[in-house]
Amino acid sequence: MLHRRPARMPATLLALGVALCMASCGDGSDVTPRWLLDPSAPLPQWLSEAGVYADLAALEPAGAWVSYVPPHGLYSNRADKDRLLWLPPETRIATADEAWVFPVGTVLIKTFAYRHVEGRFGDVAVETRVIRRQPDGWQYGVYHWDAAGRQARLADARWPESRFLLEDVNGSDFEYVIPGELDCEACHETHTQAPVIGLGPTNLDPALLERAELFTTPPTTTALPARDAVEEKAMSYIVGNCVHCHHGQRGSDNAAFDLRPEALLTNTVGVPTDSSASGDGIRVVPGDAAASALYEAVVEAWKPDYSGDFKPMPPVGIVTGDHDAAAILSRWIDSLEAP
Ligand code: HEC
Ligand code: HEC
């Protein structure tokens, strides 16, 4: 895998890389790297040494990794995202209780790429995020890819890093920023199923139901309590993009504003906003998306010429509004009848 490194890397680093690779990843065949067998071992410096991808540039996972797609995904500035799960040999996710327990040594990976974007950034991975369960808690890490998309290096994750400009669908440029560790925690640590968000009882890839060997007890998926397909799309959108903060339980700011599917209608339809930091209004006015505070915060507040009082939602993690949200949320709100 060494030939995938950028040519400009200093010789000393290259030599170090060779030495590390000889110690930990053998000839790239089926030797499991140390960090996957010893949860206390540090994260590898280079993604090519991590044993995650058999073919790094093609993002082809190595054999033991389970790839999955959460049914309720998070919008991330239109990036494509690949997700992978690693469980240590002979372990399973404990699924008997509502709060799932992931074994020590579990690793979850999410790689961001812009496959659908033409030109310079097309087909190039940008960042790879890692969450690992260590004996004394969860660890976050992020690998920054080089511009050619050939190698990725473990970053100092304390600070966010701005990478480059991309063009948004409305023609304006936006800056792609890789979050720092505090940002990871802002979303991952406030959730009731913390920190794993996209693999659990309320957001589970149906394909994983076939993989009994991953779980102590066969999991079930909960259907959204939607009355029709339009409402189902809106609920799915809100589960993917909002409930990791608005979950009605302990922790984060404004968590009390519960947007989980079972509470969504009660807490929005005809209900005034409740935040000193935000605008006044009715969260959802049935039949009138344009008059609804929720719609204003998710759609209007992202527009450059917006002059209202709402903070754009979600407030962390994205720098462009989700252009699909406008259609999903307006169709739903416009379809609601006044009680
Ligand atoms: C804006 C909120 C937000 C921020 C900031 C964020 N994440 Fe996430 N992350 C999510 C959500 C929501 C999911 C699940 C949905 C999905 O994957 O689309 C997720 C999924 C993941 C996954 C797959 C496992 C899982 O929990 O579903 C990993 C790994 C991950 N994030 C790592 C990180 C790391 C590392 C950082 C910081 C560098 C970070 N994330 C920052 C919201 C966030
Ligand atoms: C990272 C955490 C986070 C995420 C994710 C998030 N919010 Fe918020 N939200 C907040 C905080 C904090 C406030 C209060 C601050 C403010 O209103 O400016 C808030 C306020 C609001 C308000 C106005 C206050 C009120 O009482 O009604 C609305 C509406 C809202 N959020 C909707 C959403 C929707 C819809 C989503 C998903 C698209 C979302 N939020 C995602 C943290 C979050």
C-alpha cells in the first residue's frame, strides 16, 4: 500500500511509515492491525495502515468490516458517506435492552466523499471519521485525506480544519470544514443512545437484521408512526437530522424540545417556540409551511438574505442548508389539517 502515499512526503516520514507497517500491518494481507485487537493501542497515523480498506483509493472495505446505511441519514453538505462497523472477534452488540451496548474494541467509521461532484473534488474522499470504544470511554478521531484522495492522515482533532471551497447547488461557494473533537461531542455525546447514532433500535439498516451473528438478541426495527408517505419522509428526515439534539431527555441545549417521531406532532403542531435565543412563532402551522417556525429555521434561515431571528437548524456540522429539506418539510406541513 506504500505506493499510495503522496510523492511529496519527506523521506524520514516514509521510513517511519515503512517501519510501522512492518510492525503492525505485515504485507497488507490478513494480519489484523494492533489497534483493532488492543483497544488501548493508539489510532494508526495513516489510514492505509488501519486495516479498514483493502483498497484505500477505491474505498473498498477489508473483509471483516460490516458496511451499513442508516435508513434515516444525516445531511452533510451533500457529501456521500460510507459507513463501516468493526466488532472484535467473538463479540456481539448487546441488544437485549433498549440502550444497546457495544463491546470494548468496537470501531465505527464514516468516510465522506463527493462522488457526484464533477471536476477537482469528484470521486475524492475528504475525511474519514472514527469512533472507537476504549476500556474507559469512547474515542473520536478524524483522518484528513490528501487532495488526490490517495492517502489519509490522522489529524490533531482538537481543532476544526477548513479544507477547500465547493460549489453549492445555488451556485455560491461554501467552505468545507472538517470538525474538531468538541464538535463530534456536541452531536454524539448528547444523544440518549450516545455515542452511536446511526446504528441502533430507532435507526437500523434493515440489511443488518439478516446478520444475527452481530447481536446478542435479534434486533427489531421500529416503524415510524407516520400516517402516510409524506409524513414518513418528514419523520425520517427529522430523525436523521434533529433528534440527536432534540430528544426530550437530559443533556444538550434545547433537548427538552422533543422531536422524536412519537412526540413530533404534539410538540410542534400549534405549539409556540420556546427558546430565548430564538425567534417567536408557532413551530408548525398546519397547512402553512411558510408560516411555520420549524420550516423557517430549517429552510429560510440558511438563505444569505435571511433577516429573521431563527438560528439555522441544525446549528452544528453543516454550512449549507439542505435543499431537499424544503420540499420534504413543506409537503408535510402543507398536508396537515388544522385539528
Ligand atoms: C452535526 C452533528 C454531528 C457532528 C458534528 C459529528 N457527527 Fe458523527 N454522526 C452524526 C449523525 C446524526 C450520525 C448518524 C447518521 C449518519 O451517519 O448519517 C453520525 C454518524 C457517525 C459515525 C457512524 C457511527 C454512528 O454514530 O452512527 C461516525 C464514526 C461518526 N459519526 C464520527 C464522528 C466524528 C469522529 C466526529 C467529529 C470529528 C463527528 N462524527 C461529528 C452527527 C454528527
Ligand atoms: C446540535 C444540536 C441541534 C440539532 C442537530 C438541531 N437543533 Fe434545533 N435547536 C438547538 C438549540 C440549541 C436550539 C435553541 C437555540 C436557538 O433557538 O437559537 C434549537 C432551536 C430550535 C428551534 C427554535 C426554538 C423552538 O423552541 O422551537 C427549532 C424550530 C428547531 N431547533 C428545530 C430543529 C430542527 C427541525 C432540526 C433538524 C433539522 C434541529 N432543530 C436540529 C439544537 C439543535
